[in-house]
Amino acid sequence: MENIHEDRFSIPKHIIKANELKLVDNTVKLTESLYQHYFLKKFRSENQSKLDVLFKENASLIFQNRTAVLNKAEYYLLKPKILTIGFMYTVSVNYNLGSLFESFESGNHIYYDEFCGYRKMYLISMAASPLSGTIFKAIFWSDDKNEFIEFDSKSNFPASFGTSAG
């Protein structure tokens, strides 16, 4: 199928029959839910992948220009997948770039002058289990190195990391 913007997508024939959709003048009018499921879901997924690639490739430039992100809604509201905090068996939260930079500015962000041999580190993303206390992954932005620094569960985190004291 093709929408009015000439974007192509496919819908199984049995879905068209089951929903009693009629073909008139070589056109099928889809319900909003079918369009969401068969077109927008794929479209958003592809766009998210493109955003994630662009974000990683340009992270240094983006982090150096925090003010531009804070002052432009189209930048402020971007949600790269890397900006996720996740806890097993509970919830994951994906937050936007503007909220991240606002937290940097306010001082209400997890920041370390020095962490595991790196300097000027902001916690960007973390995956952990609140039941076991295990941290599976932590991603930081290093203002010193101007890059993402990733630690996995094999890393030797400071004893207080992931607790209210650390």
C-alpha cells in the first residue's frame, strides 16, 4: 500500500478482509488504529533509529551547545534511546534531551568530578535490578573527554554507586 505522501507499507490481505475494508477507485480507507499499527509504528521505529545514529555521531557537538537545545523546542523534545533509565521488573523511563540539560544546569543531576578514572562525568543512562542491587549498565557523558563512557556489570563500581550515598 501507499499513503498520500507516497510512503509504502504492507498490510496482510486477511486484515483487510477481517475489517471489511472496501477497495474503491484503487483506494482503501484504513481505520486510524490500522494505520497506526501498520504504517506509523514502522515509520517511527525507522525515524528513531535514524535519530539514534545522528545523536551518537554528533553527541560532542550537541553537548557543547546545550543552550541551543534548551532554547529550541525541536531539539529540546528529542528522545534518543540512550536517554533511558531502566529497572528490571518495574519500569523504564525514556526522557528528552532538554530535560537532561536542564538537570545539568540545575545541579540536580548525578555528577562526579572523578569516577572510575574519568573526570567530569554525568550519568546519562542506567539499567539495574532494584531487587538484587545489580547494575547491568551505566552510561556517562564525560565533559572532560567529550564522549560517552559506558560501564557494564563487570566494571568495578565504587561501593556507594547506585545507593543514596553515592
